[in-house]
Amino acid sequence: MAAQIIDGKYVSELMENEVKRRIAHMLENNNPRPTLAAVLVGNNPASRIYLRNKSQACERVGINSKLIELPEEATQSEIEECIRNLNEDRYINGILVQLPLPPHLDEQKIIETINPLKDVDGLTSTNMGLLVKGIPRFVPCTPAGVMRALSHYQINPHGMRAVIIGRSNIVGKPMALLLIHNNATVTVCHSKTQNLASITSQADLLVVAVGRAGIITPDMIKPGAIVIDVGINRVPDNTTKTGYRVVGDVHTDAKDIASWVTPVPGGVGPLTVAQLLVNTIHAAELQNN
């Protein structure tokens, strides 16, 4: 029996509707419209696509968006000064720095420059620390969006054995913390993990976020497992107009083994963008209060 689909696009629409209602309430109380500022350093084509999607999502729900573009050769001090100016601007509620940054920059130091009350990506040490303590304020958008989808489909991680592949600050680590706080038993795997298949095949809930097309094959999945595919990879395909197609980190035949799967595209991607909107309205509400 084929797996049921965790429809990220549908859940993201519900999240956007929630944001619209919260914005309407803010405006009724004479608060300014929320504004999200994004800082782009250089001209990475993928980053531009991501920011365009975020800007379009902001427009759909009624959040103002502002893009600050800095040249590839911008210095550390120039970027930090830009962020400090955004911190001080009372009409800017959320700040995100589009990653990755050019290699000559200290990414973490730049992130730490963001006012934690405007850190809608949830990447500052302050917000990460609150997540570790179990009292989150802003949670990185992808894992928070995944938890929202699991909740919508009444998938409760309580008591599950969860395996996460990938240990990034953006997905893997915060995903592990959220699942721990929801009473799952969590194992985090990475590039140095030995006998990966022996671990993934025991997972009731498998989250894959490594950026390698098809790294998880059906034989690595426990029958009936819930599989969350965070990967977005382009693979050559001469049958398409673009010359490529988008696939996840999990082989498509996983649907014949798992009980639930997220499609790629249309799964985790829309949830990530929608959660950014949720974090932005939350930031505006905190600042207005």
C-alpha cells in the first residue's frame, strides 16, 4: 500500500491564512504592518530564487518585504553595520541573512549581530539557547514547519524512535531538539556515521537533510516509517525544458515502504517559507507589546 502524503503546500496555506488573520488583528489595533528585511550578499542565483519566493509569500499575506543587496566583496564590518541599522529601525520587525555567505565572511558572527527579537530564522545563540531549554521563541523555519505538518496530520512523535540525518544548525540540530521536547528518542547521523542503514532501518520517524539526491534507498527504511525529506536537489533530465528535475534526498520508491512521506517538491519547502511568515508576525507582535 502506497504511503500517505504529507502535503506541505496545503499545510502552508493554512499557516498563511493564520498569518493573515493575525495581521488583520494588528492593523485593527493601529499597529504598523509587519516588515521583513532580507540581506543578500553577492549574486548567488539559488539565493535569489529563495528570496523571490519569500518575497512573494510576504506579499500574499500582507507583510512588507525589503531586500538589502550587498556586493560579493562586502566586508565583515560593512555587513554588520547594515544589520545594526536594521536592528535600530523600529519599522523592521524581522531580519534574515540569506545563507550561504561568501567564504571570506564569518557567518556566525554576522548572525550574532542580529537583534534576537528580530531573528526570524532562529539562528542566534540566544534563540538557540531558548530552544535547548525547551522555551523556544523563534525556531529555525524548516524544523518548525515540519513539526507543524506532523501536528496537522496528527502524527505524534511521543515514544517514537526518530533518526535525523544531518547535523546543521538550520535543520538537524533544532529538529533533534524539537523531537526530544516532544518525547521522541532521537539519534542524529552525519557523514562520519558508520553502518547508516542499520540505524535508519530502525527509525519510526526518519528526517533526511543532507542535500544528496537519493541517498536514502527503500531498503534503508523501516516498513511503516514516517519519512520527512528535507533535501532539494537538481539532477539532469533532458526530457524537461529546464534540463533538470528537482528530487529529494530519499529515493522515490520510499513511498512503497513508508506509511507517510513528504513529496519533493511540495513537501517541506512550502512549510519552511510559511514558517518564516509565522515567525515574522510573531516578532511584530512581541515588539508591539
